[in-house]
Amino acid sequence: MDGTALSPRAAATRRRILEAATAEFAAKGLAGARVDEIAARAGANKRMIYAYFGSKEELWLAVLESAYAAKRTEERALEVEALPPAEAMRRLVAFNLHYTAAHPEFVALLNQENIHQAAYLRRSGQVPALYSPLLEQLRAVLARGEAAGVFRTGVDPVQLYITIVSLGHFYLANRHTLSTIFGSDLGAAPALWAREAHCVEVVLGYLRP
């Protein structure tokens, strides 16, 4: 069911179901989550889940799409196209690290979908469409940096964005094991600020001509 056609009350119910499903799927994965428990979390009738989403699998896809859309909404608010090139990259790197730290459910959902080899995300037309404008913005920032002589030439925006995301995602997805191995709380604020400085230097160092 298309949420745009719903009454305010029905839209609120659908939103509660999505929020409850996000928490349940992040904690237990697609296989482990139960529709009964999602309904209980949402304070909704189980029949409403099937009415709005059709199936547990379609609900999973809706949760993924919602998670990606939420991140892109905040990423767009950075307005990197209005910033000097180096500052735009600095903001983008810092944002990705701190967004991932603030949203462990996003990490959990992506990890689960990768276990499924993106079988559900592959059915989404929404998520790829979210990233086309981002890549165009990134391409424009790179071009401005090249023209100003502060960035090297020939940088692939897709590879660069994957690197930016990976620098934060791997660190935070593995922070518990890495913290244990290295005897330091890598999720603590001082560690995150140190990680941000490192990630920024890695990216800007790569981009320097």
C-alpha cells in the first residue's frame, strides 16, 4: 500500500510499524524477526502489517528503503555543493562516520542484507535513485577541486564515496572486536574524534595533487 494515499491516522500507524520493524530486524535479522513481535512493538494489529506491506519480506525491503532515505536526507542537508572543495570532503567524511556511530541499526540492517547478497535491495528502484544525485554532487565537488588545483585529476566519484563510507562503516561495524583486541573503547567520543581526524586526512591526502 502506498503511504502517500493514507489518512493521517493510518500513516502514523504505518510509520510506527516501520519504526518497530527497524528495531526488530536490526536486532534479529530477517529470519529471526517475528511479525507478532513487530506488531506488539508498534501497538498495531498484525493484519495491518500485511495490509500496508503485503509480507514480512516486503516489510524488510520497506525498512531498508526507509533507512537509506533517512541517511540521504541528512547527507543532502550538508549542501556540499555550496562549500569549498576541501571543506565539502571534510564534512562528507565526518558526516558518514558520525551518522554510522549514531545509527547502529543502519549498520545491522546493511550487514543483514549483505548476508542475503542484496536479494531484497536489488528489487528496489528507490535506493539507487537516491544515490544518483549524490554522485553528481560529488563529481561537481571534485571538478571544482581540480579547477582550483587542490585535488588531483581522474578521481572516480564512486570509488571515492565507497572509500569514505568504508572508513567509518568497517570501524564501527567491528568496534566491539577491535576494542577488545586493542584494549580501548573505540566507540567512546575521544576515539571517534580521533577516527574522524584520521579519516579526513586519509581522504584529503589521497585527493591532494
